Amino acid sequence: MAKAALAEQNTSLEKAKAPIARLNTFLGEVRSEMRKVATPSPSETRTTTAVVIVTVFAFAAFFWLVDFGINNSVNRLLTWLTQH
């Protein structure tokens, strides 16, 4: 009976320690990955920011032109259909 209680106590203790061991493993892996991270230089950051801004404006202009064309086409079609 004492052996069963001792075995049950050991499994309970192992279950309690398991999350802590997993957390330690996770934090060790995070630390390892963070050591691999390379911070960009200020000139790289400026260059990337400029590319993003130019790309955003290019896409905005493209979608404005597409929207303008579709809007005019639909308006002309509706005007033509209501007159005939």
C-alpha cells in the first residue's frame, strides 16, 4: 500500500514539474533564436522604408485608376440604360 502511495506521489510530482521543464526548454529555444536575429543598419532601414512608401503610393494610384475606370463605366452604362 505504501509503495502505491509513493508511486502515485512520484507521478503527481512529475506532472507538476512537466510544465516548468517545458517552459525552460521553450525559453532556451527563444534565447537561441534571438541570438540569430540581425538588426538592420540605419541606412538599410531608410532604404526599406522608402521602398515601402513608394510601393504604397504606386498601388494607391493603380487602384484609384481602376476604381475611376469602373465607376465611369458603370455610370455611363446606367445613364445609357435609363435613356433608352
